[in-house]
Amino acid sequence: MERVLDVQLLPSAELTDRERARLLVPKLKALADENRLTLALLLAERPRTVKELQEATGMSQTLVSHHLAPLREQELVMVTPRGRANVYTLCCDQLVGPVRWLATLAALTPEGAAACCSEAEHE
């Protein structure tokens, strides 16, 4: 089931590039931390509890929760209570692809290097 943000969207034609950038900067700042980006990458794979995120990252429960807070504030991550735990997911399915793409941006993986090389050849 596709998840979507519950926000009023403005038609993109009504926004200038400067306005789009202004709206996007706080979201990118929330992702501009190694720990928060790690959490987003894990959530791009599948929904997870804080305990699962803790085990996957080696971070303490307090640190995981601390880094989830800005992601929640920017509506990049959603939380759903499930029994005694909270399950975290990325805000929407459309964010999964870009978050995975960010993992290859620096060309630190073979896939990233291949993507960078193929893009450079097309310029």
C-alpha cells in the first residue's frame, strides 16, 4: 500500500526554483547527518522498530530515537504504534528511490561508480 504525506501540495508550476529549493533545504538538512541517513537507508529497505534500527546500526536506543526526531519533524519518517513497539517507515514510497540513490551518490559502491561514469559519458 502506498503511503503519502497528508499535506496540501502546491502545483509545481506555481513555484519558482528558488521557492522549491527553500522548501527542500530543511528536509535535506535532516538527511545531512551520517546517522540519520543510515536510518533512512535502512527504512528504505523495509519498515523497522527502534530495536531493529538499534541492532542494525549499533547505536543506542536513545541515539536512534534522537536521530529519528528530525526525520519525523520534517515528515520524512512516519511512526505507527504496533503493540508495545513503534514501527518506522519512510513517509512515502516515492522517497525510497531517491534515498537509495543517495547511497550511490558519492560513487563509493560499484553501482554508484557505474552510474557516475555512464552519466559523464552522456554529457
